[in-house]
Amino acid sequence: MKLASLKNGHRDGKLVVVSKDLAWCTDASLIAPTLQAALDDWDRCEPALRTLAEQLERETVPSERFHEREALSPLPRAYQWADGSAYVNHVELVRKARNAEMPATFWTDPLMYQGGSDAFLAPREDIPLGDEAWGCDMEGEIAVITGDAPAGCSPDEAAKAIRLVMLVNDVSLRGLIPGELAKGFGFFQSKPPSAFSPVAVTPDELGAAWDGKKLQGELLVKYNGELFGKAECSTDMTFDFGELIAHLAKTRPVTAGTIVGSGTVSNKLDGGPGKPISEGGVGYSCIAEIRMIETIQNGKPTTPFMKYGDTVRISMKDADGHLIFGAIEQKVVKA
């Protein structure tokens, strides 16, 4: 089934069930007023929501057109947002561009940061930017929403806690990152609010594209209307979502409503850095990656970061060419 949170004047929105073709939705607030409320009582709510989804497909319940512009992020705010870096190719390029050796542990132990989760952007909401010099970048990623997972759980146990899958634009301010990381305390100002896809999808809805821990499919990133990236999500994913959640849960329990991100989806090409789509590659899910490759090859980057008026669109299609999660569509504007 597919779930969304519609704008209703309240911070957490109104929970609705969305049809498989993303054309219609039906009010689910009699089951749970918000998605977080459903996650808190999943054993009761999940069967009822599934029944409602089946009724929506059969057109036996009241429905209305589903407009993605009216959707908030599925969880407009969350108890926790932890973003991993499962695609080590991306990390390797970052470090190589600044002549830094990547520790061998990066291949065996996930890298993760704790992001701000008090207010996410809606999937069609502008990205407010105070200064272009901050180096605004999009990052196309996959994310999951979890149920409860106990501290010390194994990756297999952690994977069983995955309730929903969605897409994310993890906005980054590249010009602020080096200074913050140099202080040794991680990201804060350099990570403004992220935006998630209009719809969150239960793993079973994904069929063969979901293997229990990874999502298979091309993450389509359009930059100013041109296809910028189509990286394959399951390829080169060093750490799956079971491993990422287990990493988070090593010393603490994970609470229902926690969002865990994959990090920027990134593919190698013939064992080396990727190439732009125009050169026969699969492109990139963020601007920083092509800038890293330009630095490695030419000594300096030439592709600029996002400017006011620039747009990004992040989506994924199923085997029949239909959108699975809807689309994140955003424009950078002066804050």
C-alpha cells in the first residue's frame, strides 16, 4: 500500500491511503490521524490500512484526486533522521578529490550522521537558500521508515523493522561542510531540511524490486529539466538497510518513526569513477560527485553548485514506467 500526509493546517498533516497509480486517495484518519500515530500502533493500524487500500482500488470508499503538491513529506517531522553513506564509491570520490586516503574500515563499518528532523520540506516545496556561496547541492537517496527495533539487534532483525520506503533529497550546503567537519562535531548548519517523496510505500508493494534490505531500480535525478543521474540503487550499495539500522541500534533502541537514509546513490563505471549520461554513464545523484571527478581529472571543478532558480526532480519508475513514489520537485529560492 501507499501512504501520504496531506496538508491540513497542522504540522503533521492528515494520513491518507493513495491508490497504486497515485491518482486517488482516501482519508485514513479514522484509523490513525497521522502517519506517526499509525507507526506507533502498527499492529492494529496496518491491517486496517491495507483493507482501506483494497477498498480504494475497488472504488468502494469515498475518494478524491491525489495531488502531489498538496502532500507534505510522509513524516513532516520525525523523532529521528539518521542518514548513512551506504554507497562507499561516493565517499571514496570525496576523499580522493582532496587527496585523503580512505580508511579500510569504511568498507566494513557504515558512516552515519544524525540530521535535523524537526521540520522537513514538502516534496514540492522550494529550497530556501540564504547565500549561493554556501554551495547548495541536491542528494538523491533512498530512505526507510522503521518500527521499533531493539538495541543490539542484528541486521536481519533490523530489516524486519522496516515499515515503509521512500525517496529523499538530502539537501547539503557544500561550502559550509569543511568548516563544520574540521571542528570534529559533525554536520549541523551545512544540512538544512531534507524533502521526501510525496508517497511512502510498504515493502511488499515494491514486489521483486525489494529484496528485504535493498531497493532495485534507477533513481532518476533531473537538474534544470535535464536528466542528470539514473544510478541503479542496488548496485554498489555496500551496506544494506538492515546493516544501516543495526549500526544505528548498536547502543540504543530504534523507535517507531525513525527515518534511515541510504546516502547519495552512486555507481562505479568499469571499476572507476562514473561518467555523465552524455558520455555513456549513469550520471550522478548530486553535483558534488561530478565536481570531485572534475577535480581528480582536471585539477579543479567546473560544474557550479545550485543557483537561485535552479530546479531538481527526483523520482523512480517501476518496470512498467509508472512512478512509484511520486516525485520530489524543488526550486532554489532566496531565503
